[in-house]
Amino acid sequence: MFDDDKRVPMPAALRPSEYTAALIQALRLQAGRVRGADALEIGSGSGVVLAALGAMGAASLCGVDIEADAVASGELLLRDLGHGDKAQLHRGDMWRPVAGRRFDLIAANLPHFPMEPVEVAGRRPTWSAGGADGRRLLDPFLTGLTEHLATGGRAVITHNGFVDMERSRALVAGAGLALAVVLTTLVHIPEEKLGRMTPAILAAEDGRTIHRYGPYAFADMHIVEIAAA
Ligand SMILES: C[S@@+](CC[C@H](N)C(=O)[O-])C[C@H]1O[C@@H](n2cnc3c(N)ncnc32)[C@H](O)[C@@H]1O
């Protein structure tokens, strides 16, 4: 589906989510730290997070996504907004397209919902699913950071409350990095997604990081910053 009033096509499957909004909000809170940065986003989707970083004055914008239409949409968006000359979008898996490269700022809103890949709410199976424990992409992302952060660099990522924050903290600590929660918000979890969540995680987190009011469910979602300890 496309919005005919805009020059840039907006595939419905790539529409920004509450996670995207919170990630942009956290980045905007410290916009001064974005100016002049070489920025990377893993899982760039529509390209809107990169567009926001471009608007905050990032020196270069690099995006990686596994889906061809995400790469095409991101390129179009960044070009249309006047960032084309400093943007590079790559189709590929996680760190592979940027092997050997380092960045001042690495943003990510990775698929890390604890479920197996399936199409939900008009999204592709690659959009949200992080496997049974939600960590299929999160763990290699966290362990790859030391090879891709420039000196003094940082990562800013979304992190579901129900996806073991302590494990993330321990993983990055093992690489000499520290993790800090910079923003916490609630996100709505639609029934069709909640019903696909790994049952053991749902049972453990219900009433802890997952809050239900009748048929409606919300979950704690954190934006975390990871940098040298
Ligand atoms: C939750 S969406 C986030 C999209 C966008 N960053 C945003 O905030 O709107 C996750 C993105 O990761 C991409 N993705 C999934 N698996 C990937 C992988 N192995 N390597 C790179 N990108 C991947 C998906 O295609 C999707 O665009």
C-alpha cells in the first residue's frame, strides 16, 4: 500500500512502530551527540531512523537490512530528504555488509520478540521474530559491537523488558562494554502477537514486564545505550 500524497512510497509492511518512535525519541534527547557522527543502523527497515539521524547532523548514514524492499525504501527516503550523498544502504545479514568497519553511533531496533518467524499484523516474518528466546539476532549484535564501535562510540537499541536484560548486560560486560537504560516506555502487544509468544516467557513475565487490562496487553520496552565501561 502506498500513500499517493507523498513522493516517497511507504510500504505498509515497513510502517514505523512504537519501538521506532521511542528509539528516535531517545536519539533526539541527545541530538548534539549525533552531529558529525558516522552512524550505522542494523535492520534499517523504512530508513526513518537513519533519516532522523541525518536531520540531527550525522556525518554519514549506513544502513543494513535483510529485505530488498527495505533497502530500496530507505535509499529513496534518504535521497528524497537530501541525505543521498552521505547514505549507503546494504542488503545483507547483520554485520556482514560492514565487516571491518567502525562507527561512532550504531542504532538498532532488532527483531527480538520471543516467537518463531511468522507474518503478523501485515509485517514480514523477518520483522519481529527473534526465535524462542527472542535473542537470535540480539546476541550476535551485542557480541559484534566491540568490532564495530569506534573509540568513544556507542550503540542505542530497543530492548524488550521480557527479553532478559541481565543476559544482555553480562554479554556486553564480557567485551568491556556497559549497558544503561536511557528511556522506558510501554508498548501495546496485540493479541495475535501475544498468542505466539514463547509460553514459558509469557508465563514468567505476565504481571512483571507484561501488564494486562482486560483484553489489552502492554509491555515494558527499554531504550538502552551501550558504550565503553
Ligand atoms: C523491527 S524492524 C525495525 C525497522 C526499522 N529500524 C524501524 O525501527 O522502523 C527490524 C528490521 O530488521 C530487519 N532484519 C531482520 N533480520 C535481519 C538480519 N539478519 N540482518 C539485517 N536486518 C534484518 C527486518 O527486515 C526489519 O526491517
